[in-house]
Amino acid sequence: MVLLQKRLLGGKGTGANPTDRAKSGTKRSILVDGKGVPLGVSVDAANRHDMKMTKATLKSIVVRRPEPTFRLKQHMCMDKGYDFPEVYELLEDYGYTIHIRLRGEDDRRRTPRYRARRWVVERTHSWMNRFRRLLIRWEKNVDNYIAMLHFACSWITYRRGGLFA
């Protein structure tokens, strides 16, 4: 009976966390703009690879996206965890200009003329972790957890001055 309760408490959208003694956990993937305002969010089990969450994250964009043009390109900056052919094909289908650091590339060979962009996403994750309900997942139902994520995203958007400010 105890095993059945543990399985039910974890619920859908949780999985073994590879970094935390295989405890159940949730991974969230966030798409943000250049200011750190969340545009889309998706949730999956903690043992899910980042690149497999790309399509769900792109589909979760809540704001109608303008079509990229030659003069107004839309850039997508990602880390080494997304350096797979499937991700490149998906981003090309969406019309993004792709900036993904290659696996095996040395971090010390950075060119100083570009400023780092990855920290914007990490900062947004930090803002979300200030909502204790998201940091420690109390919801058993994944839909309730996603609703709380959307609430946090809307609060962050409001505090940052909106999407078009």
C-alpha cells in the first residue's frame, strides 16, 4: 500500500532526478525574450533530456509571434544541451537564427565582441524560484503545477514592464 501511495503522490510529469539520489522531480523549460520575460514554459520529468523538451516549449508560446524577416531576424540562443540535428531542424522550421554552442567546444575560446545571453534565462529561473510553491512542488496534479507556473510567468511579465515595454 505504501508503494502505491508514493506512486500516486508523484503523479504525471515527475521522474527520477539524476542528480538527487533518484528522487522524483520536475524539470521546467522556459523560453524568454532578451529582457528575461517568459514567453513559453513546459514541464516534464526531471530525467528528461533538455533537447526533447524543445518542441513542447516552442508550442507553449502564448504571444503571437511575428514572422521573421531578413531585416528583423529572431535569434534563438541555447546551450550545449541542445546541440542535436533534431533541434536544428525544428528551429529552422520555426524560422529562428540559431546560436547554439557546440558540444566539445572549449569555453575559453570565446570571442569578447559578443555579450553573454544565456544568463538571462538563468535569471528568469531564479525569479521563478522565489515563488516557493514552484521551488518545492506541492501540487500532485501536473495541470495545477503548470497553472502556478503561468501565474508566476504573468507576475514576472508584469513586474518587468510587460512584453512590449
